[in-house]
Amino acid sequence: MKTRFAFAGFRHGHIIDLLTGVEERTDTEVVACCEEDAATRDALAEKGRVKITHNDIAAMLRDVECDVIAIGDYYGKRGAIVLAALRAGKHVLCDKPLCTSLAEQDEIERVAAEKKLLVGLQLDSRDYAAPRKLREIILSGEIGDVVSMHIDGQHPLIPNTRPGWYFEAGKHGGTINDIGIHAFDFVPWMTGHRWGEFRAVRSWNGKARQFPHFEDCAQFMATLDNGAGVLCDFSYLAPDTLGYQLPHYWHLLVHGTRGLAETYLFAKEVTVIKDSSAAPESIPVGENRTRGYLEDYLQELRGQTPATGFTSASCLKASRLALTVQASAKG
């Protein structure tokens, strides 16, 4: 029997990747698509990519037989949709972030546990070849024990093409929760160490000065459970035209007790320099794991344990960390 997905909200482009994945698989199907925003419905109709079946999420939840609600509405609205889906007895697979407040997170965790439902997130950093190879190198002990990690998650802002709700008060929820949630998920997976303390956190308005309430810059300093230091920058400061192509887009540098390893999200190699190295070594990264987040979600939904460890529990943990650190940010 196919797993039936109903989609709630298309106000961020990430949800189209999930829609494509569900359409392409032979063991899943799309049974409904809802968009409550009229302007977004018109834009989707013009592009012809999505067939909207409903304009009211509550009606879709009431009338459509499905197994999973996939959510891609604007960030500030997602928590309420997640809770409505869970209360209706549906599993959830959501674009990140899951919600924008710890109160919503608390209730989501409570209802999901009570009803024994999964809450997945569309976190794809683990699926890219470069982070996967970097993880392999770190866990092999090739550069020794992890001592320091730098994560540069610079994104381009591109205000002319980014959804307008990003810049509307109350709809975005913070850059750490938006971008940093990826790192809260992949760092323990990559290093084998849990997050420790968050020593300093800052979020502020830097580039998008025409929207002074929108804090497009964020940085923090943290530790891992082995005492390693982590410096992170999650900001919308990358140049608009080339931002996604630059090595600053998810640049990862890890220093160990015997050397370092460095790469970035779209890199074709990981650079390794050990204490004994006469020259840097470039290690090919292999192939991406296309939509691994969806495969892992479906495995867990069908009673299996994903070998990657990417589960509903790990998604909820990353979301809670992101919201907690976001809440502690000062300008």
C-alpha cells in the first residue's frame, strides 16, 4: 500500500523538492494539495507545477484520507498546522523550521508522543556528498579527536526573489532557527559528539536595513560534550548573484589533535592536512544521497530504524535546540 501525502502550504520553495520526491516514488502518492493564500495559489496556477485541490487546511484535514501531512507554509504559521495535523491523527513531514516558539515545540512534542505520530523535517545537509565524506574522515580518527569546528552558513538574501513574508513581522522567527537548525542536526551526526554549552549568541539586523526588525545576521560560540569549541555564523550576507556557488555556503572546517579537514556543501573534495602531511590531500567525496531525508522518514514510518540515525526524535531535538538558542540571542 502506498503512503499517502497531503500537502499544506507552498509558501517556501523547499516544499517543491518534497513534492517531487513523493511524486517520483512508486511507494508514495500525493492525494491533496492545499494553499490558503490566494496570491500564492495564483502564482502556482500560472507556473502549472502544483495542482491545488483545497484552499482550507482544516477542510483538507477533515475530508482527505491520508497518512502524512507535508508542510511548507510560512514559518510563523507552521506550528499551528503541525498541531492541527497531529490532533487529526496524521504524521507530519515539514520543511524546516518546524515552528517559531518553544511553546509550540512543547505542545508538538506532547501531542506527537501521546498519539504515537512521527514529526520529520526536510533537513538535507546529511544527504550531500561533501558532509558525508567529512563525517567519514572525522569518525575514522584520521585527524584525531575533534578540538575545534568552524561553520560558515552564509546565505544570499536576494530580497527581490525571496518570499515577501520573510520581511513581515512575526512570520520568519529568526535566522538561527531558519538556517542554524541544519547544524544542530548534522554536528552530532558528523562528529560523534553532542552539543554542550552555548557560551555567546548574537542576532542582529545587518544587510536588510530597509527591514530593521528582520535580524538577518546571527553568530554563536558553543562547545561539544568533549570540550571542543564551535564557532558558527548563520547570516544572509553572501553576495546575491553568486552566494550559493561560493565556498562560504556551508563552509566546514574541523581541527583535530592530528590535523584538519575542510570542505563546503557543494564541494567535490575534502581537503585533509595532517601534522605529518608534506602537502594538502584532496579526497573525492562521491555522490549525493538524493532525498535521503524522505527515505529515512518512510523507513521509520514503516517500522524500520534508519541506519543514518535521522529520525523523528533527532528532528525534534534539532528543532528544540534551534529555538532555544534563537530565544537566547541578543542584538
